[in-house]
Amino acid sequence: MVFWIALRSATGGSVRLRFFLFTSLAFNLFAGTGYFFFSGVTNFGDWAVVIAGFDAHWLWRALLVVAGMASYYAAVLVVGTALVRYVGVPRNALRRQRKLTLIPYFSAVFLLCAGGLLNPIGIQLVWQSALPGAAGAHSGLLWLRYYIPKGTVPERQSDGIDRNYAWIIVAVALSLVFIFVLGRGIVLHR
């Protein structure tokens, strides 16, 4: 919600800033809502642990699946509408929409899998968590353009997003920290 509020409030912000807020909104909403579905289907993860001791376990899993599908669909609508309204990409600009959603999607898949490979658990963590979390949860970026409500129009002007080496350097540095520090895991006690 913080990124949605920030994106809506960034009326005078550059298209680069608005796109950053948009991708942050998308990744947070898709991961958060997709996790309900993932835990319900696989009986794996935090929500599976939460419902583990409940009576009628199958019912709780089914509720997680239904809640995940409904909340993920709502997230797709919010993110798709934000792309048009606040980033300023017209509904019919399919080529531009594709470019602005495919690059972040495949970057996330690569970074999460690279970080997962270095984890002490190894490739098993990639298959069980990193890949579903990246490829599955963020897949809304691949198909959200089909669910943008008709009549949604840009509220902001959108120029092209030019290459900015300061942003690239910061992104590469943070990616390296993510892969080589967080990917290995941080031991808080022994």
C-alpha cells in the first residue's frame, strides 16, 4: 500500500521515479498475494505452518487457495491500472507495456534464482522457493495487460525512460549484495 500511495502522490515525479514505484508496487503485491495460493496448493511455507494444527486442514488449504486467487486477481487489476494511470503508458501501447513488464520480470527470476543457488540449502531452495516466488508469483507482469479495465486512461505524461547510469550502478551493487550476502544467508547465532 505504501508504494501505491507513493505512486499516486508522485504527480510531479519523473517517469523514472514513477516506474521505480510501479515495479516496487508490483513485486510487493504479487509476492504477498501469490503466497496465499502457493501455500494452499503446496502445503509448504509460512501459511502452511500457520494452518498446520487446525481442524479441517483441507478446508483451510482450500481457503488459502481461494483467498490467493481472489487477492492476486485484485493485485493484477491494481498494478495494471497503475501502469496506465500513474506511469502513463496507454492501454493500447502493447509493445511498450511488454517492454516495461518483461525486463523486471526476467530480472527478478534471474536474481532470485542466483541468490537461491548460493544458499546452503542449495538447488532444493531454488526449486521450492526462489523459482516459484520469482516465476510464479510475479507472472502477473506477463499477462496483466489483458486485464486492464477498459476506459483506464493515463493521468500523467509519460516520456521514454532513458538510461541512467547512476540507477544502473546502484542496481548492480544492490544485486551483488542480494546474491552474495543475502543469498548465502545470514547466521544470527550459532
